[in-house]
Amino acid sequence: MVFASKDRAASPGTPGIRIAALASGTGTILEALLGAELPIVVVIVDRRCGAEKVAEQAGVPVVLNERTDFSKIFDRDSYTREIVEALDLHGVDVVVMAGFGTVLGAKVHERYAGRVLNTHPALLPAFKGWHAVEAAIEAGVKVTGCTVHLATLEVDDGPILAQEAVEVLDGDTVATLHERIKEVERRLYPATVRRFVESMQKELE
Ligand code: GRF
């Protein structure tokens, strides 16, 4: 486990607020969040992935809490407890999921109630789940998009904070459509997280 070595929390508009980003993928959404100079003090990954390198390049401490069990008997509660411990160790106020592949248990939502954000590559409540882009193509919809929402124990549920539509083009593959959605997410998610932490900061004042 790596500890915060550098305090990125002194961000204009949000002094004192500390964000943790959770990621599992290539890390392009994470890169956009970091590029927006949000006060991200730690990145937590559940596997070796591109996001880990993105964080390292930005000089942000990375915690690798490797998930080794992908079976039905995966001990989600214990895994979640470890994540909460890491969040607490870094004095985190807000958790932003940026393509995190493990569904976390109740403990994180109890500890950080109303302060866990997620971005999803579809217009919720349509196409919940990990294969949202594929499901949209299979359904033959002409418009899909992305949703930034507060995460709850129910997967891809919770109050919607922002949404934007993306047109499905003839001949789109999962890869081409997902990339156009991610272009929007890379703009919409950082802007929404900023709005969220700024309003949280105002409430603290
Ligand atoms: C994004 O589309 C996000 O909505 C989904 O996973 C993707 C992450 O992309 N949950 P990247 O790994 O950051 O490029």
C-alpha cells in the first residue's frame, strides 16, 4: 500500500476536499479527471491496468488492491472493507469511480453515503451493467450517451447528476461508439465532479 506523499487537495474552489478515484481500465477518464486539476489524492485500482500508469505519471499515489477472485463466492464485503480502509487512510471525502470493474458492497455506501460518483456509458436507466455500449448497439437504438450519477448499492442506479446524448452511427462497433461516448465523458465527468465538490465546499463554509 502506498501512502499519500503529496497534497493535491489545495485546489482552487475546493480547499480541503480530498478525492479518491477508483479505476480498472485504460484510465482515459482518470486522465481527464487528473487533467482537470481536481483534488485527487489517491487512485485505487483492483488490477494491474493502464489507469495505474496514468496515476503514476501524474504523481498521484496508487493503491493496488488486487482482486484475485472473480468467482461467485467472491468475498465482496471483505474486499469492500479493504477499500474503505484505504480511503480512510487517505482522509478521503469524495469517491469517483472511473471505470472501476468491481461492484463494491454496502460498507462503502454507508461510509461515503451520497459522496460516491460514477460515470456510465449509456443514458441511465437504459443499459445498466458492464456491457452498456454493446447492449445499446444490439438494441438498435439511434441515440445513447453517458450518465454521471451518485452511486448506490444498486448498480448503475442513484440520482442522476448529468447526462449527455451521443448519436449511434451506421456501422458503429462497440469500440467506435464507446470511444465517442468516452470523448463526452472526459468532458462531462470532470465538470460534474467539480460542480459537486464546489457545492460540497460551500456547504462546509
Ligand atoms: C468509461 O466509459 C466508463 O463510463 C466505464 O468505463 C469506461 C472507462 O474508460 N465505466 P477508461 O478506462 O477510463 O478509458
